[in-house]
Amino acid sequence: MKRLCSLSAGFAVAACSFIFPANAKVATAVSPSGLVGISVEDSGKENMLFSVTYDGRPVLEKSQIGMSVSGKSSQQEIKKSSLKKNIKESITAPFHHTPRYDTEYNELTLSLNDGMKLVFRIFNDGVAYRFSSSDKKGGTIDGETADYRLAGNPTLYLAHSTNPDNPEAMAFQNFYAVTPASSASPLLSFLPATADFGQGLKMTFLESDLEAYPGMFLSADSTSNTLKGVFAKYPASTDFYPWRKQQYVTSRENYIAKTSGARNFPWRVFAITTDDREMPVNNLVYTLASESKVADTSWIKPGKSAWEWWNDWGLRNVPFKAGINNDTYKYFIDFAADNGIEYVVLDEGWYDPKSGDMLTTVPEIDFPMLTKYAESKGVGLWLWTVFNVLDSQLEEACKKYSDLGIKGFKVDFLDRDDQDAVEMTYRIADATARHKLMLDLHGFYKPTGLNRTYPNVVNYESVFGMEEMKWSDPSVDMPEYDVTFPFIRMMCGPVDFTPGAMRNASKADWKAVYYNPVSQGTRCHQIANYIVQDSPFTMLADSPSNYIENQECTDFITSIPTVFDSTRVIDGKLGEYIVTLRKKGNNWFIGGQTDWNPRDYELDFSFLPSSQNFKVTLIKDGINAEKQAQDYTVEVFSVNSGNRKLIHMAPGGGFALRIAPLSL
């Protein structure tokens, strides 16, 4: 009888392989730091059991994980195990919140009796596992078991589906329900989701490398404090909504995925943090994604964009009828050129959405003229479209618009993440990359590392963004959401929140306005979005007319880069406030935001190099911003690393700083 292998911190060799007997039960491993630990055992049933601890403290109790393939079900057993320790990688990450970083992990590989492998990577800041199959014949994945039993009764942050009748079909945009696990709703939630175990310890549920497989939802079982993974079944039939020709699923198969041969399945990721400041800059999703398939990324140019949809083409003091026409877009191009804004997005309406034909423009738009005009002004154009419409004309559309000089597509209304939808996304990412077109994905599931595999994917929506201010009920609390989602949603990738409102309102005064929308919170809260949020391709969502009338604010916004050399959250607490520090070249940018609670924040400049003086331009809430949310003030002063500055944030307020070396 061979002995049981327990892979632990005391295990001395870099790699090992052991044969397990039929009654073998447990394999264990820890992170390089020794703080994160896992235990895996065969349960005597179809699924494996998996648990996680942090510094000896349980976070996941014995949780069932498994996969049912091609109608086969059998008792899973661990047959062989190997451990590789202290694997180090240096990750190049173009357009990420940091362009390069190092990571280290231990890897435990379990060979199972059914031919599957189960691989765990244990990082100092989390755990991930994935199944893989060597079956060359392929087949169907009938289901995946992912029942995560939480230790104790943590507080959960869950973004529920907004479609209770068909919860797997929606835009992946909602605020967070904050509730003890023991009273959580079973309504499906989309990732990321966070569990707060108290004393700073949190675990966030994510996934990475989602390719040719449905995304994971979670359903809370409050009786056992368990989050159960749920996966959309494979579409059996589809139809189209008449408006926009958007595809939707009308029936589904009894399996979740089809496979055509040996493959790896997505990573299930559990990010562990002990300080909220670690959350927005966690790299696990990006790290675990497949490496880039785009050899040359020099043509990919992130930047800001003027945009017409949020402000409803709302121009004033112009000699033409504003709308979807050449004069309006020439005006937007001129505004972008005058303010150093790299792009203009043409949103819905440049082709007839009912037609499902994006190769034919409406008569009011002359693309050859507009693209030449934009090029002469140093501005690039992006085009909105619907996912399945682009997919149906993929090569023709990519070639036509790339040849015209279009820089990218804003693709919208996928509104699902079954295997068919995910495969459509990869086709679009690949084709646009080959034609040197960038992508901004809206109406889209949460990021799963696609921006590493295809760096031309420069942004994602999957956030309860500024568009909600056009129609939301006054009970919606955007300032609180603004200081919540950077800690949770940004753990998996950047956000196209579409910020920049110049019409701002206090909590008492705000109401939804469709044609002339208004943000909740102060003007400076809006400006801080451009620093707090990871957003390589980001909008100036308001009207050029409003920006021209607020040129001082416009100049500050356009001075902020969209990609940085480094990012650090220097202070913050989930759901209360955040202060983010970014560096680009020799300049620093700091953005701070608060919820509806006013806050005094003392900024410490000790991060600056010593023995050098710097010029600071600070835009902060004005003395009357509590009632007049558009009130702000600008201060210019010099500092060194020994200075501090007290800054007051009004309710729903914020501040932004630009720091540059003083000229000698």
C-alpha cells in the first residue's frame, strides 16, 4: 500500500508525483508565502471536495466541485498528484492598470480516475482551479458542479440579474445587494461577487480564460451559506428582436457546452484580500488569461472619445439641426480636435438598426467624407453596432471600415454568456485584431481576461454606468456605487462607465432626465472618475456645448491620461470612499471620491521623490457644493514629499490632482 501524499508548506522538493491508493483522500498545498492554503479530497461520490484557508482561518469549507461529461457519471478519485513550487512569471500587460508586473505561485496538479485533470494555482493573493480534458473525441459537458460553502456567515456583495423571468439574459449591469449569506436571495448573480468575513478579510469570486464555455453565475443557498455555480445551457434555437435585429435564445439544450477535443476549461478564481486597497489592483484574472494572440500591438491606441448618445446629440448655439447627420459629426470632430480628444464614437443610428445591415449607412451620413475630415483633424472614428449583426457580416464589415480608416467598433447587446455567445465574442475579437480595429464591448458579460488574449479589446461595460442616470429611480445611489464597484468589478478588468457629466445635482435635487441628463453628486466627483476608474478607452459623455461652457473642467479632464505607468489605491474602504494614485512619466494624478457622507481627507505627499518641489493643480468641491453640486474651486500650489494637504469632500463629492515637477 502506497502512502497518502499531503502537499504542504513543509514539502521540500520543487516537483513531485505520487500514486494514490483507492482509499486516498487528501492533497494539500499552500501559497509561496504560506498564508493561503487549500485542501482537496475525493468525496467518495461524483465530485471532489475543496476548501481554502487564509493564515489558518477558514474562508471556504468543504465545497463540491466537479464536471459531468457526455452523460458519464462516476466516483472521482485522485490517482496521481504533482506539485511545482515557486513558479515565477513576469507579465507584460499593455493597457492594464500597470504595464508590467511579477507574480509567483505554487501549482498542484491532480490526475483523476476519469481521465480529467484538476489544476490548482495558489498565489499569495488567491487561489484558482481549472479542469482539463485529454479526451480527443470531445462530447458534451452536461453540467459543472461549483458549490462554494462559505465559512461562517460573511456579508455578501451580489449583483443580481435584472431579468427575473430569464435571469441569464440581461446586460450584466446592477448595483450590489449587500446582505449576510444567511439571508441572501437565490436570484442569480453575475460575477464578480465578494464575501466579507470581517477584520478586513474578503474573498472575491471571479473567472478567467473563458473560451468556448458558458460563464458562471452564482445562486445563494441561505440555508447552508453556499454559493452555487450556475451555467447557461447551450442554445438550441434563436430568434431576433425586430428593433436592432438583436439575437436572443428561444430554447436551450440539456447540456452547457460542446467540446471537440482535448482542452482546458476556464479558471475559477478566488481572490483573497486583507486590505480593501488591494482589491482594485488585483491581477489574478489578467494573469490567468491566455497570452496575447496579437503579435503587434503598436497600432492599438487607447484614448478618450467625444460621444453623442448620453447627451442625446444635445448641441446648442449651432446653425444646423443636431442629430445623426454630417454637420453634427463634423462639429463633434472639431470639438475633439480643439480639445486634444483622440476619438469620436458614432453610436446607434448611423445604419438602420432594424435592418441588421451595418454595411449600408443612412443617407444622412457620408463616411468617406467624415473619415477624411476626421483624419485631417487628427481624430479617429469609432462605430457602434450589435454583436450578432457584426458577426453576421464580420469579414466584410471589418475590411470595409478598416479600409475607410475607422479605428474601432463599440459592440453592444450581447446580453448573454452561453457558449455560443462566448464563441461569437472570440470570433469578433480575432477578426477585428486581424483588421487592426479596436473593440469596446457593451451589453457584455464581466471581463474574463479577453483583453490579455486580444489587447485590441480596450474596454468593457458590464458596469452600472452613467447611462442609468437617464432613467433611474431616485432610490438608486450612484455615489455609493461609484465607491463600491472599483473594489469589486475592477478586479476583473477595466470599465467603460462613460463619465464626465457637467450637469450635477445633490441628493435632494437629483431626478432622472433623458434628453439633458444629470449626474448624482458633485462636479469634482465626476472628474475624479477619470483617475479612479481603469478605463483605457473612455468617454466624455456630456455635450460639447456643456464642455465648452465649462472649459476649465474640460481642460482638466483632457489632461488626464487613460493608461499609466503605475496605479495604487492609497486609501479607501469598500462602499465608503476611495483615493487612487496613478503615475505617468514624471506626472502623478490622484482622484478621490466619497459616498453621500461628507469627508475630510488629509493627503500625504510622501510618495513624491524627496529633495524636489512639484506643482499641484487641485480641483475640489466648492464651499457650496453640498447644495450646488456644480460648485468647485481650483487651487495651484507647490509641494514636496514632506507636505500634507487637507481636502474636504462634500456629500457625493470628490477631488482630483495633477502633479508635475516644478521647472528649475
